[in-house]
Amino acid sequence: MTLTLVSSFYGQAAAEKAELRIATFNVSMEATNYVDRESKATGNELFERLADGQHPQIRNTAEIIQRVRPDIVLLNEFDYHADPQKGVLAFVKNYLQHSQNNAEPIDYPYFYIAPVNTGVDSGVDLSGDGIASGTGDDAFGYGVYPGQYGMVLLSRYPIDKENVRTFQYFLWKDMPGNLMQTVVHQDGRPWYGEQARQVMRLSSKSHWDIPVKVNGKTIHVLASHPTPPVFDGPEDRNGKRNHDEVRFWVDYLSAGEQAAYLYDDKGQRGGISGETFVIVGDLNSNPVEGNAHKEAISALIGHEKVAGDFIPTSEGGELHSPDNPRGKSHTAGWRMRADYVLPSKAGWDIHSGGVFWPKEGEELYRLVKDRQSSSDHRLVWMDLQFQ
């Protein structure tokens, strides 16, 4: 693919080839990304850099979005701020609405943000060291400050905010057959004490069901960012939590008893209310690669309501892992498909899709050449047409 074709393909295809382009992008826009290893992040570092519109890494991230031009995009690892003027709107106004390296500016008049569990004090010892520190491993989701690794949904179409469902407070113990009960010390004792089991939330960030209104139709954007299945020990508490966070969507899409136990943060019970949806996010899980338990992600991709056969790919990813036959489907620099756009079978026809990963030697490769250029993840997109 030549440079001209790359620019044209990513910059114009959405308008010409599909009714709706939906994307997910782990942007690594969290405070510790902007401090050195010896410094402790305060949680304000991102917002300080959003204010002036000049940070080169954030400019590159904005340029990637401008090149791909999704109509709806989930941003993972975007620190939460309750004041959108300092967070999401600063990113839109100071970066996306300004041309980056001659890319066409892009505007998102609609957005959704909400609190997440990362960095929120659980009040108990979750790490197993006997100390309830209130941060890091002892927060409901790993984080050194509240809102770290948050999520943002940007949309060119109106969001039905009154009917958004969030599951930040759903308790892990309330999932039937959950794997929390199998997290044990090497001597067989439960890893989580009784007090911890009573308060432990399932979502490391949150699970969102966001209805978006597109030309008279409602699509449900199902967004999440499960914990990485690593950074733990033999007890595998993160691996088992990742499994159940992914399994959440399997149950949410299922009818009747399988979804009946679920309750959202407003107390509404049950699973999804519509047929047309798209699952987006860095799921940190893969059915054939990586350290995650494979059952949940396999069940999600193979769910009877999910069109999981189409796998977005890139030439850049293939060249990044030349000895791996799955390299072209990878979405992360550490060589795995971790980020997903999974549409429903009902309501959509899949037109095309891809991973933004220009090849080395192409002009746009500068946007992904290393971790400091933008992110260690790649933007994944899919072009969908209403049936």
C-alpha cells in the first residue's frame, strides 16, 4: 500500500464506503504516561497537557483519529475528569478540531463519560499483603488515583444519555459461577476475606451500554476495558477477573435466566434491550494467544448474536510479527489481538475494517513507530451498513 493510498483509505473511506465507522482505541492517555519512572503521578498530568493543544504524543493520537475518521470511537485509558471541559472537551477542542500534520480536523459533538473503579478506595485489603492501603492493588480497580485508565465515548451522532446503563457497582460475588471463589492462597485459603468478598466489584473500570441514535435507529455501544490477566501471582486473581469481566458480555447478550442476575447502577435488572449492538474495547483477552483464560473470549466471539468471523487486520501488524501467522490481526505492539470491534449479527452488514498500523517506511509510520509516538495499542475500526 503506497502512502497516497494509505492517506486516502484512512481519510475518506468512511464517507464513501460505509454508513457507519465504529472504532476502539486504547490511547494510553493516563497521567503516569507523562511522568518519568521516578516520579509519582498526581492525576492532573493529562489535563495540563490537554489545555494547550501542543503535546506531541497527544497530537499524534489526534492525528490517527483524524486519519481514520470514525463516526463513533471508544477511547480506553483516558483519565476520567468530572468536568468535561478539562478532559474530553479539551481533547476535542484543542486537538481534534485542529489539523494535525495537514490531516482534516474532526469534530465530535456528542460524548459520554462516567466514573470508573480504578483508583477508588475499596476500604479493604485486596492485594493480600494484610494492609488496606486504599490505592493500587487495594483499589476496586488498579490505579494510583481515582479515574486512572478511564473511558470516553466520542460520537458524531446523538447519545441517549437517559437510557445509558452502567455497571460500575455490580458485585463480583453476584455473578453465578464466578471465578472469584476459586482465587485462593497456595495453602487453599480464600484470597479475598469475607469483608472483601462482600464489596469487591466485578468491573476493574466499568461496563457501559450506551444507546446511540443514528438516522432513526438505536445502536447499543457496549464498552469496557477488563483488567490485564497478569501482574498478580499463582492465585491468578487478575486472570480470573478478566475472564469474568469478558463473560459479563456473554451473559448480557443472552436471553432469560442467563442475564436475569445482572443489575445496573440504577437497579435495573437483565440484559440488553435491543438487537443491534457493537462491543468495543481493549478486552485484554485472546482465544489463542496471551495469558487470559480462553473460555470467555471464545464464547463472546462465538456468541450466536455476535458477528465474530470478520477479523480486522493490517500489513503493519503482519510485518511487526513476521513469524506469527496471526500477526496481521494484532492490535498491540506487544503482539496480540487485544482490542475488539464486535458487531451484532442483527441489524448490520459488515462492509470492511482494519487496524491502523502503517508499515515501516510509510510516512504515517511515524505515528506508531514506538510507545512514545502515540500508544502501544492500535486503533481498530469497522465499517458497518444497516441492513
